[in-house]
Amino acid sequence: MPRSLLSTAAILALAAGLGACASQRLEGPMRGRAAPGPQAALEPIAPAMPSGPVTSEPLAPPPGASASPTDFPPPVGANVSVAPSTPVIAPDPTPVAPLPPPVVASGRSSVVGTWNAKDATGASCKVSLSSAPALDLYKASASGCPNKDLSKVTAWDYRDGEVYLYQPGGTVAARLRQGGAALDGALSKSGASLAMVR
């Protein structure tokens, strides 16, 4: 007998033997009964569980985490009553402390620039204080000043919180003290008041 037919015959014999074993196993408990119909095949094998209300609870937070019951959403299907929304009234803002007065820069660099000078008679002119050095002082100039002492100013210096205006030869024409954004003082020769503002 050819080898392929031999192997085919062996497979058929094996299949027939397995089929007989299976039919004996199935027939054992069912012996003497009619074959089950299609409805019997749909019936559950395990007994039905009694039905009742289903409850659920949120899982506990992982170790190291804290959670309050309000952190979790309600379980699905739970009867949750929603409280009517009430308007939230924000508390009055904390009163803000008043800001301190602005800090006015002081020192030599804070007075550099052009000033409007006004003497005791009410006459005014321009005085420019430069940052360019002039020997051991700084350059200054005056324009349109009716006061002849003030009109001769060519240099200035800042010492001990005061501005000194100098004429040629080193004569002090005026001394002014910084007060806020202005310079207030007096002319040296006459003692008349002098104010300079930006």
C-alpha cells in the first residue's frame, strides 16, 4: 500500500476513535434522555445570581495622597441631588496701603541737566549743569539771566548735598540744597533767594 494512503487511513482511524470517545462522554449523563433542543443550549449553565441594588464606592487614594469625599465624582447611576446654585459673593479686597512717596534721586548725577532759575525779583533764566569736567569742577552755563552774578556762572560742584555755582576765578555765585525735584538756596553776594526747577 502506498505510504500516502497509509497515513490517510491512520488519520481517519484516529478521527473515528476520537469521535467515539466524545460521543460516549456526552452520552453518559444524558443516557435515556431525548437530545436537547436548541432552547436548552441557550440556558445558562451556572445558576442565576439574585438581582438587587448595585452599590459602588470610590477607591481609596494611593498611599501618600490625601483625598476628601468631595474629591471623587458620584458613582455612575447614583441618585445625586443638585443643590440650587447660590451666587458667590467675593469678599471685599484687602485695603491697599498707600504707596510711599517716590524716591527722588540725589547726588551729583541727579542734578546734571538744564534748570529754570528764578531769583527773588521773579526774573528767570536757564542754567545748564554739565557732567563734563572743568579742572576739579564741572562745566556750567547760564543764558538770559538778568542777575549779573548768576549770568557769569561757568562751573559747578556738588558737595555735602549742596550745589555750588561758580564764576570765573572760583568765586561762589550761589549755593543751593536739593529738595525733592528742585534746588533751593541763595545768591552768595546779595543773599537773595534762588530756586531752580526742571
